[in-house]
Amino acid sequence: MFENYFSKRIKATPSSFIREILKVTQKPEIISFAGGLPNPISFPQEELKISMNRIADEFGAKIYQYSTTLGLDSLREYIVERYKKIWNMDITIDNVIITTGSQQALDLIGKVFINEGDKVMVESPSYLGLLQAFHLYDANFIQTKLNDDGLDIEELKKTIKNHKPKLAYLIPNFQNPTGLTYTLENRKKVFEVIKDENMILIQDDPYGELRFTDDDRIPYIGLNQTEKNIYLGSFSKIVTPGMRLGYVIANKEIIKMLETAKQASDLHSNIFGQYLISDYLYNNDLDKHIEKIKKLYKTQANAMVEAMKKYFPKNIKFTVPKGGMFTWVTLEEGKSSAKLFDKAIRKNVAFVPGNPFYVDTAKDVNTLRLNYTNANEKTITEGIKRLSEALLEI
Ligand SMILES: Cc1ncc(COP(=O)(O)O)c(C=O)c1O
């Protein structure tokens, strides 16, 4: 009925496949490995309740009032101190803007940088929320293959030479959807290839803190410099996603533009949530809290890996996650994960077929994403058992 009213832009943008799938997976009998939800038992509910009372007493009306676009100074200060401590980054609060989740950061970056047809390099596969966000700005995506150790260097060289992308969007730690992490060697090679290019590198890192192994954190590509690097962070996976709080760290000139774009979007992110998270962070030990989440997710990841080893046919490959929230399964060549989805739903188990993580979403693929953070070990084992039965039917 409104076909002639809607913009070309929105008509050309597919609705989020995952949101569509989530509608199917709401039924209680379904075991869902589809969403990307943190486990609710990881939310520090008691501590947040204390913080809620404290900010109400301490700040009164301010927590309900309009506020500044860049975000609450104390929260920006916390981020600066943390990145200085961990990464030795040379930044001040002028390098930080608070956003409504890192999803908004992606939208604002699109608004600030992308003219119609501008080339953006992304991993193959990539985060579908980014593909959707940049699609709205008519980005021209160039996908570069992801291997077990990070970006395919030969493909990267070709992409750079042939396309000269304006932006690159990478998720170097426990990537969504594959769960893969770039090795230090791969990061160094990527940097060697791109360092003299006129390209801005966006590193999106909502999962980096969720490392299950005792290995040290791996520095970002470009050794944590802010010159042509944009870093995205989020409180969604380490505190709570419902507050919708994330942030961008970048050169001041870029932050200024993001501020203008954000004014037009929402004036500022929810100030109550900013006071709340800020109070929580200053009065609790975030690292100790993250340790608890990691322990929980490691157990869940192990349960999924063990079940896949036990029940899946041997020719099916999957990533063994060392952190984050996902594993990525590759079926035999020529098999369709969309077809598997139909069979699996009938057995009351759900996942995300690989299609929406590629630029060409219409193409049938043999890959799929499984999330393990939102089911207990017993349910995970049962779900994988059901999935392995579905696998026999395709
Ligand atoms: C790679 C990546 N970026 C960004 C987001 C958005 O996170 P949020 O807006 O909750 O910070 C997600 C969420 O799953 C993600 O996986």
C-alpha cells in the first residue's frame, strides 16, 4: 500500500535475517542456537540495583535530564583509563564518543564516511548488522576471505590493488559469525599491506574481553594507534546489552563529525544508562566480573564442541572457539544450510544459515552460525544431537 512512499534506500535494504529467525525461535519447545544473546545470568543484577539507588541519591534530576551528545564525562574517562592501561593508547576523552550500542556507531560511521558507491572492504563472512547498516548508505562492499589465522593476505593485496577501498571493517577478535581470531602474525601482515593506503580501518571489538584461554590479549592491527584507526567497543557482552551502550575511539576530527551525525540521530544516548554503567564500573571490579562470564561461556563452548565431535558426521568442519559467543560450521561442499534450517526447525532446533553474513545474501551456502551462550550444557548437547539428525536428511 505504501510502496510508492518508501525510499529507494529502505526498499533496497533486507530486514535483519536474525530478527526474522528470532520470531520463529520464540516458541518454548525450540532449542535456539540462533540469537547472539548474552546469558542473562551474566548480568550483574544485584550490583546494578545498588548503582541505581546510588545514582538516584547522588545525581537526582540529572539522571532524567537531557545531556551532551558526546556522552557522560565519567564514562568516557573510564574508557580512556582502561584503554591506556591495557593498550597503552595515547588518548583523552576528546577521542571518545558514547553511542547507543556499537550498532549505532556503525550507523554513524556510515553516515559520516559513505557516499553512494564508496568501496568498503569487509571480511567474508562479516557481521550482518554492519552489512545492513552500510547498505542503507549505498556502500559498495568488497569481501575478503577470512582464514583460520585471519584475513587472507593474498586476497587482501588484490582487494587493495584493484579496489582501493575507502574503509575497511574488521572484527579481529572472536569474530561474529565465525568465532575466529586473527593471530599476531596475521595482524602484522595486514598492517604491512594497508599502512600506506588512504584507507580508514574500523576494528569492531565487542568480544575481545571474552577470551577463554590464558594467552595474552593480542594488540589491534596497527598497534593501537588512532591515526587512521577507528575502534569500537561495547558494554553489551560484558555488562548488559539492554542499556544499549557502546563507544567509538578515534581521531578527534572523526569524533567531531560523529558528534554532528549523532545530534541528528538521537541527540545523545540514554543518560540514565550512562550514569548507571558508569557508577557500576567505578564501584565494582569489571575484570573479576568478566572472569565469571568467561568461565560460564567456556563451559558452554566446550559442551557444544564435545557434542559436535560426538554426534556430527566426520566430514563436517567447525571452529573451536577460544572466546566470544559463536562457532561456525561448514557442511560438505554443495550442501545447503538453508535447507538444513528447514529440517532442523521441524526437529525444534534453530541456528542462523550462513547467507546473511555474505554480501550476496541470495546465494545458497554450506555454512552456518551456532551460538552457545544462551543454553545450558544439557540443552546444548540435546540441540546438537537433533541437528545431527537433521544433517542426515539433507
Ligand atoms: C560484531 C558486532 N558488532 C556490533 C554489534 C552490536 O552490538 P551492540 O550494539 O549491542 O553494542 C554486535 C552484536 O552482536 C556484533 O556482533
